[in-house]
Amino acid sequence: MAFLALLLLAAAGVCCYIWERNGAYGFNVLWRRGGSYWVDVTPDDPRLSPAMRAALTVPAPKARSGPMSWKEPETGFEVAELPVMVDDHEVDSILLTRIDPAQYRFVVRNAPAGDKGIDEWERAVPQARLIVNGSFFNLKGLPDTPFVSEGTVMGPSNYNARAGAFVAGQNGAGVTDLRDGNWQQALAGASNAMVSYPLLIGDDGQTHVKTDSRWLANRSFIAQDQQGRIVIGTTREAFFSLARLAQFLKESPLDLKVALNLDGGPVACQSVRLPGYNRKHYAMWQSQMEGEQVRLLKWPMSEASWGMAIVLTVEPGSD
């Protein structure tokens, strides 16, 4: 009985610690995927995907865009897949949508409990044409950057923003370069908005990821092209570091004016549901490399999808 009492006391202590540190989000992390951990691997380890192993070769391979074509399943909403080519071989691809902001509304949503992955978000927002992960969140699943959801202001009130923001409201939707740091003005009056980082391409037409790294992950970004359309992309694989993604997008045929990185790794999922067209992508990759040592992110329930605490949905209608 004493041993059982000690076990119960220890379990209660662990639960109190998780609740204090992570709230409901922490419990749902354990429930959904059993937590997560890092394992040490080598750059040619088969536990890495083929795209990751290719990206970790020295020197890093130069990627170029493959042939692509846009389809328009619904007026004002186009889809495409952009191949990422190295030496005439496709190593990755970017799942793209291109949206006329005059015909659709953009909603930034937060589910801090961490109980919604891409499948649950589809059920929660059945009218959404697109669901994609959003910006960064903290240990309790709350926005880690300034954030507006259907007029409700969230996230930190003091924040040093030097990258960019996606802002949607009555005056339309777009990606704003925040190198001047004035995010309060950029978000003023917005119906939905989120600050994110880093800025991949600034409104000066240049890439703005200062240093390259060997951190690889599934990537998502939101951009605006020269015609004012919103371009949202998610990589199928984890070939890109942020610097190489920025350079690839600048040289791509997407004609981007400005591009902003969103959160990456296993949360970088995407769902598209249009008349006669469906696409769903589950992300799963993230690794870091220092020297010759690679650390790969893993979780016990390997088939589980991650909870997406912050998402952007694109829905019929406009603000």
C-alpha cells in the first residue's frame, strides 16, 4: 500500500509539473504521439529521408525549379506542385496554392490545447478550402508572436518584430515587411493577422535569411506575388534550410514580391478541399546538425500526426 501511495504521489507530481509547464497542450502531446525526443544519426543514416541525406552532402547541392502548371478548381483559387530538382532528379516538391484575396477570407486560428491535427481541423472548419500551419506557439500552445484571430488580439504585447506579418482585413490581405519593427501599425484594424519569421524575401526583392544552417525540416511559407495574389506553399520533404528555401523561391517562376516563413517541422501539414480536387499532406521531418553530428526528431507513436496549435484557413467569401 505504501509503494502504491508513492507511485500515485509521483504520478500526481508529474501531472502537476506538466500542467504548470505546458497546460492541456502538454497532456495532448503525450496522448497524441507519446512525446518527442532527439536521436543522434550520421548524415547518410537511412533513418533520414533521401532528400535530407542529399541536402547534407558537402557542398550542399544547388536546387532549381522543375516544370509546373497551375490549375483552377474554383474561381480565384489555383493549385500546383513545384518540383525541386537537383541534377535532373526531383528531391522535393512544394505544394502550392495561389489565391485571389478579393474572393476569399483568411482566418488565423489557435487551438492551445493541442488536440487538433490536420484531420481534426478539417472537421472543425468544414468550409475551409485550405488549412495550413501558421506561426510559432509557446509551450502552452498559445501564440508566441503578435496575433489576431477574428478581431481578438493575442500573443505578446511587447515584441521585437524585424521580419514580417500576414495581415487580413477589410482592406484586403497581404504579407507585410516588418524590417522597420512597427508591427503595431501593421496589425492595427486587422481581422486576422500573425507575425512570423524569418522574412524569406523582402519587399526590396532580396533574400533576408542572413546565415545558412544545416537545420532541415518540412517548411511552410506565405507570400504575395507581383499581382497581389496570396501564395501559400508547403514542402513535401525536408530538403531545405531556410536560407536555401529563400534563394530557391527568389529564383522560382512564382514571381514573388515578398515571402514569409511559417512554423516548420512535423506541424507543417496542409489540406486543400475544392470541387473535384483534394490534397492532404502530413509532415514528419525535422533535424539539426552541428559539425558532423545530426540530431533527428522522433516520437514514440511514429504514425501519429502532430497537433497544430496555430493554423491559417482560407474560406469562401471576403472580409
